[in-house]
Amino acid sequence: MQLIPAIDLKNGQCVRLKQGLMEQATVFSDRPADTAEHWLTQGARRLHLVDLDGAFAGEPKNFAAIREILSAVSHHIPVQLGGGIRDLQTIEKYLNLGLNDVIIGTAAVKNPAFVREACKEFPQHIIVGLDAKEGMVAIDGWATVTEHHVIDLSKQFENDGVNSIIYTDIGRDGMMSGVNIDATVKLAQAINIPIIASGGLSNLDDIRALCEVEQYGVTGAITGRAIYEGSIDFAEAQNLADELSAA
């Protein structure tokens, strides 16, 4: 079980949102590259970046900060990024900078052909991020809940060749109310590619619960607010996950 620190970028700063609301942003650092290096020293094996401004604008908006992060850590660990990725040129630009995986979210739902094209052009570098409320996929910064069920879309993208799905329960994101284990397992059992859990991770009990379902294909968990506010010590949590996975 791989724990993945999240670095959410807004106006070049490292922030966390509550339930995806831009007006509910808490600034944790104005030096995102230093934050990335911090998580590297704490034992992170992968980083999760989100260009929040880009997600709302539909185009990259924190390119300078992302470039600095990649320069600092991408030679050591893989980095994945979502937010504002709408065309193949943007994907190529990021991969050339040292990014390992690109996350396609809203664009995957609105334009599924884009995912197919991206998987063909950049095989093994495409992740789809699906955010759901009560099983139904939400888009546009969670402002719109669609009629697409998360399992149906995941099966479609699996066939297209994405390497994993990031599943976020938007009712829990940033609320530190615990991971929706049941929904995450149900999705993992329905497809044959890895699921990365996201949203609600709050304490070591959540780590234990995730490790218990690792066998179903839940291979990682993104953590944000909990590690910034200190309810989870990242190094301790990753060590616990390693111990439980080895048991």
C-alpha cells in the first residue's frame, strides 16, 4: 500500500480545499518544491500534484511551480499530475519535463475519445481520475453530478488502456471523515487495473482498513489535509502500511 502525498497548487502556493471549494482553501506553503522535497525525505515513493487553477480554467496555470517540483524530485520518485489537461500537447510538455503520469478527470468524462488517443500516444502514462457522489461521477470541479456510474466509466477506461483509476468520494474529500472503503472495494472488484483511493484519509485506522482490502486491487491512497495538519505522521503511516502489507 503506497501512501501518496498530495500537493494542490493555487496561485503558485501549496493549499488544501474542503470538498473542492476554491473559497475554502487553506495555504500550507508558498514554496511547493520545498514541500515536495519534504515528503521525499519522509519516505514518499510517489507524489500527487493538482493544478487547481488549471482544473477550473481548463488549461495549465501553475506551470512554473510544477516545473520546480519536477526539477527537485522527479529524478528520485514518480510524480503524477492532474488539472487542466485537455490536449495531447499539454501531456507531451509535462512528460518531457519529467512527469511520470498525467491524470485526466473532467475531460475524460466529457470527451472519452481524448483518453483513448492519450493512451495510444503515451501508453502507461495515463491515469483517469473519477470523482463520485453516491456512485455517480461529478465533473467541472464537482459542480455537476452526471448520470454516469463510476463503475461503468471505469470499465470503459480500463479497456482504453489507462494504467489506474484514482477514485475520490467527494463527500469526504478534505473532511477527514474516513475513506469510503466499501465503495472503493466495490470499484476495485469490478475492474482489473489498480485503484488509488482518495478523499477522507484521517488517521492510522484508515491505513489499516485500506491495507485489509489491498488484495482487491486498492494499491495506493492519496493523503492531503491529514498530513499537513498533523493528524497523520506520514513516515509512521507508510511504515505501518509496509508492515501490514508484508504480513
